[in-house]
Amino acid sequence: MKILILRMSAFGDIIMASGILPPIKKAYPDSTIFWMTQKEYEPLLSNSPYIDQIIPINRKKIEMAFKKRKIGEFVTLVKRYIKELRQYNFDLVLDLQGIWKSGVWAFFSRSRKKIVVDPKEGCGFLYTKKIISNPQDKKIGAEYKLILKHLGISDKEYGFGLGEVPDVLNLKEKYVVFCPFTTRPQKFWIDNYWKELQQGFKQNGFKIAVLGGKGDIKRFTKIFSDDSKMINLVGKLDILESLGVIKHSSGVVGVDTGLTHAAMLFNKRVVAIFGSTCPYFDTGYEAGKVLYKKLPCSPCKRNPTCDNKFTCMKNISPQQVLDAFFEISS
């Protein structure tokens, strides 16, 4: 059986989507699994023992040709990818994104079986099977597990499917990972709370490692500038190295960001701090806990009405986070 998985972006979503790989390969051990994604995410998938072939698509190049009205170049690029897809004669296509930028490739694959959960942007007609989820099911990875259920596959094996990750720290001491950075300021926790939380963990014998990208260096300096004992990994690691730091840690505390969610695939102790967003109320994992203090205005998502007071996040104290972390059995 030839299976095509479509998840074009982004890092956190691809990591969570990889959870379906172990149970699919267990159910279909002789299957050949292909994964189509945007070219910049190819390295994230390249070490997976479950993926037989990656189909990277240069979406930026296609978009640039379209925007600059280079119609000949645009058509040539699209036709090339269509030709590549069709040569494999896929038995099954699983679209794990369900929007136009993934759906068109499902359509062009000409597979007789194309499955999606909750298609968006009006692209539902591109598939042969649409699965509609229960909006009340707010567990992490629920949409991916729903596809497994439709295929008659148990989700007990749902877990990190991207292969081995490096232990870049190689520490003998126990440490907790902080993931304080994300894309929007309304998803941030309060800066001085992180310092208080660090002291709480320090008193319990834990070192602290902080993860983030190059764009987070300035904020890291603002929060932790006077602490030379902090393990500062902000802007220093790639995504797989960051995942390795998480895998070998004693647990994670983070906001609504991909690394926080990904930590649950390693079954680590995780405390997720949500406010303006709450992608799930229940992690579905014994080792994962969500802290969320709902207000009349929350979740506001991209449209906060609190004049940057972020009361929903201020209402979650460092002590509550510490208590939640140590309530989880290690």
C-alpha cells in the first residue's frame, strides 16, 4: 500500500502530525509512506524511520512566480509536482492540514481514497471522505487520532514519529525546560513570573534550560539578564536539537507554542499555560496539564480587549505552575 501524507507546515503542527506514523506503520508494516511538505520543513522529517520518501515542494518559488506573473514558470513548476505525485499511484491520501495549499495536491494525486478532517477554506470537495470532528473534543492531536479511528487503527501507538533526536546537553543533573516564547504577545506569560518560577525549581534541585529562536534573544535577555546559571539555548539550536533537549529533560513548562505541545509526544511532564488561546483543555496525557483561567473575554485569540493587561495570564501564578508540575507523577 502506498500512502501519501500531506502536512505542508509548520514545525509544531508537523511534529504533532507525526504521531500518526507509528500506528499506521504498525497496522500496515508493508506500506510505503510518502510525506509531502514545504521544502523548508524537509530536514524535520528526514530522520523518521517511518517515512520512506519525502516530497518537498518549493511553495515560495511557486508563489513568487505567480505574484510576478511569470505564468510559464508557474505552470512548469506546478506540472512538475503533479507529474511526480501521479507516478506513484497512491492507494490512500491523508491530508492532515485540510486547507487549499494541501488540498490541491490531494486532488491532483488522483488517488481514489483521499481523507481529511474538518476541511477549511471551502476545499472539502477535493476529497473523497470528509470526517467532521466533535467541537467539544479539545484533546491535543484529536484530529489525527480521528483519522486513525476512521481507518480502524488504534491510537495507543500515537507518539513522536520523527526518529531519534540528539542529547546536546548530556547533563547528569535533572533539568526543566522553559518554552516562554511564541508568535504573539498576548500568548506570553508574565516576564517576572518566569524568574519566580525559576527560583521555585532551583529550590527543588532543578536546573533550567530555556529554548527559543534567534528572534527571542532580546526578550530572553530582558527576563533572565542577571542569571549566569541559566542554560541559555535561545537562538542556538535547530528544531531537532531543541526536541532532544526536551526528550532528555525532567519536564517542560511553556505557553501555547509548538515545543510545548511536542513535549507531550515524549510523555514528559508538561504544564501548558494558556490565556488568549486555548487549543485544548485536556492534553489526553497523564503527564500533561493545562492551566487556563477563563474570563468573559477569553479566549480572545488575535483580538485582545484588555488594553494589554493580559489578566488571563496574570491570574496564573508561579506557585500554581509549580504545584501543577509536582502534582504530575514523574
